[in-house]
Amino acid sequence: MTAVLEIAGLQKTYRSRKGVRRALDGFDMTVEAGQVHGFLGPNGSGKTTTLRTLLGLIRPNGGRMAILGREVPASLPEVAGQVGAIVESPQFFGNFTAQDTLSLLADAGGVRKERVVAVLELVGLRDRAKDRVKTYSLGMKQRLAVASALLKEPKLLILDEPANGLDPGGIREMRTLMRNLAESGMTVVLSSHILGEIQLICDSVTIISAGRRVAAGSVADVLKTHTSSSVKVALEPGVDMRNAIELLRANGAQVTVEHDHFTVGNAGNPAQITRILAEREIYLSELTPMSADLESVFLELTGTAPVEGQNRQVDQSAAAPAPASGGWGQ
Ligand SMILES: Nc1ncnc2c1ncn2[C@@H]1O[C@H](COP(=O)(O)OP(=O)(O)OP(=O)(O)O)[C@@H](O)[C@H]1O
Ligand SMILES: [Mg+2]
């Protein structure tokens, strides 16, 4: 496999009157050809900064980047024609129709006119193409943005939050579109917070937290490598969960409290849960192993799972992978 996108040791520090903010701290990322690659991370973790740096919109403070084997930003003029991107919500001129907008972009980019019709059809805007953009819904503007990125039939398509504002049907259509594009040989990189969607759509993922890569690889491998053995625990109805949770935490368990049950994240040996609680005459009504999903891996690796009684602040994400949770109380 050949890498279409390679980033190594990327550094970006924003300086302002208020001080210095290290947005990227030695970030690495590799995307192989023909993949749909998910780029995931909490708010403020550095995704948009990475994509903007890659596209030459901001200058890095260090590190290396290559697109289609060419070093960027130095070779950006040569590869730019093969990269289609939307980074955060692009602004369009409200008085223009989608057709006008795309025709102008096609002219400016030397793209044939027929391509405008084709991309409008692809993103599902054909029947509204002659309406002014200012009359569009959020999801329709998002579709127009994707259409504009597809105009030049890029080899690499980069989409920052493409599902933003799309209805469930639109998300599903976008998923099919991404898969079809990848099958036609295009490489797609997309950032998203909709992790269930990423799990369905992506071949591989990179997870970023606090400006560093905390996981990467095929979705299956990331799930396998980073899954701790979680179990769902419910107590008999009417029994106060607080004592049980305190007891388990005192024994080193990672407990996450849900509405009517709790989960133990590092339950290497679930029998410990029953033993510790039964010794205090607290009995379980349910003990179920939980199957791993990308969302729980993401929450664990980035340290952004909600904690009872705390309002997590945007900069409180984990900079390094949490230690492998190999069980407790053994
Ligand atoms: N122009 C700027 N000046 C100063 N700090 C900035 C600037 N742009 C981004 N940052 C900071 O850099 C960090 C990374 O921001 P970035 O926009 O890359 O995050 P993100 O991963 O795209 O988040 P989100 O999921 O919310 O889109 C944040 O702490 C942000 O406040
Ligand atoms: Mg962003």
C-alpha cells in the first residue's frame, strides 16, 4: 500500500497576546490509498489545525507532511489540483444558486462544465440547483460544500465534519457516497464526532488528543487493541448504587455511572465485582460484558468520558493513552 497522506512530528503553536497555545505537539498520521479514513478527536484537540496546515492555510512550527508522496507545503502547487477539501463550514455567496457557484468554481479551476451537473446529482442537490444558496438549509449548504470539493475529481478528498447538519437520510447518503468514492479509487479523510457513523464508514482511523496521536490503524485493530473489558452492572431495584460504587472505586475500579446502572471499565475479572459487593450484602441483578465500540474507545483514550458531578472543560482531554487497563483487585 502507498501512503497518500503522511504527517510526522507536526508542531503548531499559536501565539497571541494571551500567551502560547500548543495545538499540535508532534502529531503523526498516515493514510493509505483508497481508504476512507476517520480523523477523530475531542473539541480543540487539533483536527482543523492539522487540516489547515496540510492545505497550506497556516504554517507549522515543525514536522514533515507529504501528500501523494510530495512534500508539502513546498510541493503544494503541484498536488493542489489532486486534493479537494472543505475545512470547517465554507462560506458561499447567498445570492448565487448552487449551479452558479459551482460553475464559477469550475471555470476558475479549469474543470469541464458537465462535471457541475454530475456533482450536483452526486450530492443530491439536482432539484434545488437553481435556488439561491441563501434559501438553503444547513444540510443543503453542507452538500454544496462537498460538491465543490468533488468538482476536480480529486485523488484525495478532505472533509472536516461533512455530516454536520445533515439529517439521518443525508448522513446515510453521505456514507454511501464516501464508500463509492473510495471504491472508485479516491482516498477520503473525514473528521467527525459521530463515532457510530465513523465506525460504519471508515476503513481506518487516527485518534488525536491534545495535539498528539493516541491511536491509529484499522477500525477493527483499534477496537481490539484498546478495548478494556467493560461490564455493565445493575443492582436490585430500590438499592442505592452509591455504596456499591464507592466500594468498587476504593478497590481501584473505574466506574462510570449511568442512569439506572453503572459500568466498570477495567473489569479484568468480573467475579471480583460480585465478591466485593456480596461481602457487604449488596447483590447484583445484572452483570453483562459490554461489546466494544469506537465511541467507548474514543472516550477512554481521550479521557473525555463524562464524570459525575463535573463539568468537563474543553482543554481537559488526555495527552497520552490511558494505561492499559488489565483488571484490578486481583
Ligand atoms: N487562530 C488561533 N489562535 C489561537 N488558538 C487557536 C487558533 N485556532 C485554533 N486554536 C487553538 O488550537 C487548539 C486546536 O484547535 P482546532 O480548531 O484544531 O481543534 P479541532 O480538533 O478542530 O476541534 P473541533 O472538534 O472543536 O473542531 C484549540 O485549543 C484552539 O483553541
Ligand atoms: Mg475543527
